[in-house]
Amino acid sequence: MILTEKDGTFVRESGVPSVPWHVTLTGLALTNMYYWSTNQVIVQRVLAAESLSNGQKGVLFAAMMKVIGFTMLCLPGIIGMMMVREGVVVNGKVFEVGKPDEVYPHLVKAVMPKWSLGFFSAVLLGSVLSTFNSALNSAATIFGLEIYKIYMNREATDEKVIKVATIFGASMTLLSFVIAPQLAHVGAIFTFLQRMNAIVSLPIVTVFFVGIATSLPDAFSAKVGFAVAAVAVGAGQFVPELQFLHLFFIGFVLAASAMALMTYVPAVRRVLCQEPKPSPYECTKTGVVDMTPWGPMYLVAGAVVVLLAMLVVSLQLASFWLFVAFWCVWFVAMGWMMWGKTTTSAPKVAGDLEASKEKADGAEEITPSSANGSADTE
């Protein structure tokens, strides 16, 4: 996107944008669904909540912060672009950027005092390591519990699974040391990572979405959909002209269609040696924490949608006062959510579980002789 000045205002020139607007409800929505609903880095923190309401409130708090993420993610790039266009001189040299990925470090070096660069580097390194550790722990957990324990060694003890997961995590760390320097030859790291991430995320989000929408597809249908999604997005990598979000949506449609075919067409299932009709899934397990939803959940979710719409319209129309109204609404909604009461009755649930256990233990202590004695007394 290129900005040109006309009549004192900046307008966009005609051309192909990096993210077309019409992918908002297709590929972009699916990638966000993957990030918020199936990404282990996010999910493992939500599952650690002491109640359902606390988990919901945490996710919505993250969503509120994500709405203003443009101040940290986009504004530095825009400022750097304007500095390059205006030929700003920094320390006697014209500010220049060789690659898009170098905008942020060059901008930081240009605007921050030299004595603070070390502190800033320490903060930035800590943030990077935190993200890296979260991703590494998530990958090790998934490999240990979902791959090794299920497909490689079903009889493995917890100690064995932990040991294997640790070795896997260490191996991934060493592999990252080899791969990371190769990214220097990539034109734009963000675009490259998004295309590579689609190979992993598309099969997962497809199976997740269909599984939430309906309970009829079985494991066989899910495996077929997973495979179709992986093949579709993998083949799309050889078509560089295809925008990765378009590729994401096309792969999703193909994979979901394959799952529907394997679920609702008995003839196809018979050919593949499966039961003509799968059995619907029924959940028989009950939660061990308080499953009471957070009351204002839908109101806050609606506020997030309204804030996002206000932000998009204000930036599209370059409306200063609408942008100010966006920030006012954001602060009000954030304050109301922060001080809103969250229902937590996990101790009560735990007490109920203990009472049920004691009751069950007491029932097991009843012997046949005591039962007969009670009957004779009656």
C-alpha cells in the first residue's frame, strides 16, 4: 500500500493490498479462530483457570488488549515508513530501511537514547524468550501426550512420557538454532511464517470447527479432513500468486467438504471399510471445576466487536473524533470488565467431590453380612 498526498490529506493509491478486505470473514476469521481456540499457547492458560467464568474473563481481557495491539504492531512500521518518505535525518544520516523486517530495530535505534538501548534489548529478549518457552513447552506437551503416548507407546508411564517430551523439546531447540539463520534470506519473515503456519493450523482448525458444529463425524472423518487440509495447503505453497488467506479458506472448504462426504454418504464409508453411519458423540464426563459462565460474557464480547468496528471505520475514514470515541469506549469497557465480579465456587465443587468420594467409600465398606443383619432386624 502506498500513500500519496492530495489536498493536504493522504490517500491510498490503487493496487493490490497485502491483506484484501474481503478476507476478513473468510481466511482471516479462520486464522484468528485457530489462534484463540486451538493454539496450545493460549489454551493451556485458559484450561488452568480455577473456573469457567475466570477462563472466559481471561480470554476476553486478552481480546480487549488485542484490539489496541495496532499501537504496538502497526504504528512503528507506519512511523518508519513516513520517516523514510520525508527523508528524516538521524545522527547526521538519512533514515533508511533495507528490508521491512528491519523497520522496528532501526526506528528504536533512531529515537531512543543510546544509554537505554541495553535496557530495551533486555526487555525485548525477555519477551522473545517467554514466547519461545511457551511454544516449546506446548510442542513438547502435544508430542508427549498426543503422539508418543497414543501412537508410539501406549503403556508408557508418566515419567517416561515426561522424559521423551523433554528430549523432544531439546531437539526442537537445537533445530531452531539451525533454521533461524536461514530466515535472513527470506524477503519478509512475517509473510513466510504465515504461509508455513497455515500448513499446521489449517488441518487443526478444520477438525476443531466441524467438531464444535456437529457431533456426528467420527475419528475416521476427522483424519480424512485433516489429511485433505494438509495436502491442499501444502500444494498451495507452490502457487505464490495465491494470497495465503485465500489459500487458507479454500483449503478449509475442501477439508470440511471431505469430512461431510465421509460422514453423511454411507456408500463412500462402505467402500473404505467403515460403518455406514457413525455414532454421535455423547459427553459423559462432568467438570471438576465450577462451570457457571461469566454473566457479562456476551456483553463484553459484543463490546469487543463494536470496538473493532469503530477502529476500522475511524481509520478508513480518517476520522479523528471517531478515533477518540474508540479510545473512550475502550477505557470504559476495560474498566467495567476489570472490576466486574467473577463467580468462583471451585472450593465448593471440590467439597462436593470429597463428599461424593466419602459416600462412595462408605458404601464400599458395607459387607454382605452387615447387609443381611440389617435385613433380619427389619
